[in-house]
Amino acid sequence: MVLLTMIGRSEDGLLLSASGINDNDFSGNSSVEYQNQAKQLFKTLRMDSPPQMTIETGPYVFHYLLENRICYLCLCEKTFSKRLAFSYLEDLATEFQQQYGQRLYTVNRPYSFIEFGKLILLNLA
């Protein structure tokens, strides 16, 4: 199960969109801790970072996909299929590029495309 999705620029770590999450979905730590870990991850990514990666964090894993200087990241349960997670991120990247591609590098405020988060939630339901 995908628990959290975030989208941001890899060059400066600016978060562009995110899905809402529920603390009831998490065992042990709160969702805020994982959101903070994701934000830290965005700050460490650069243009020369691997194009995709999986990073373990407690009972969960972060999967990320870097495409066109944008990072698509999700937090999943360890048992969730890695193949499905990356397929989800690829679909997300395609849709996000189609909707906002020309504006991705001109915005300066965090969560400029927060409305995309609603679409993310609809796809997860």
C-alpha cells in the first residue's frame, strides 16, 4: 500500500505537490516523522543522483523516480511490490508532466500544484 506521495524539484528540493496521509495508516511513528524524512531526502537529491532508488526506513520503504529534474517519491509498506511502486511513480510522472510541464521550473512557492494531490488520492483509492 502506498502511504505517502510527494513531488518536488531535484535541483532545489522545492516541494510541488503531495498526497494527504492519515496517522492511522502508520504503525509506531507518526506520519509527520515520515514526511520530515521525505523532505530531508528531497534536500539531498541532486541532478547526478541515481534515477530511481529504494530506501528502507523502519517498517516502510521510500521509492523515488527522478525524471526531467523532478523527483516523484512514495512511501510504501515493505511488502508492497517494488514493481508496482515504480509503475505508479512512472504514471504519476507522465500525468504531472502533461499537466504542469511548462510551469515546473518557474514556480517559487512550495506546494504550487497542491491540487494535484487530490488526483493522487483518487488514484490510490
